[in-house]
Amino acid sequence: MSISKKYDFQISEEKDTWRADIVRRASSKKTVISKTQAGFKSEADAVEWAKKELALFLQKQSARNKRQAEKRS
């Protein structure tokens, strides 16, 4: 789904609504939910939101990592 192996998204159905989660692979056995949004009326809406938010999340994370690297130098 995404280019990154560490970050991805999951879609799940809850009764009559859909939920999208942005997940981070913490280890080979453990995943951590980094961001979530619920209440989508269709799976397509949830997937669209997840793809958009994942791209923004990765941009913010990359910028944060660069700032932290600069502080260490």
C-alpha cells in the first residue's frame, strides 16, 4: 500500500461505519497505532483519508528526523 515498510495503514469495519488507522511497525511482532479516524460511511472514504494522511504523516516525520539530526551534530 505504501512505499515505507515501517508505516502503513489498516482499514476495519465497525458495525455500519469504517475506521482507518495509520500504523507503525515497532518490531517484527508489534505494531503501534500512530493516528486513527473513525466514522467513515464507506471503505473508499476511509482508504482515501488514510492515503492522504499517511503521506502527510511521513512528510512531518521526515522533517522531524532532519531537525533532530541537526541538533545532534
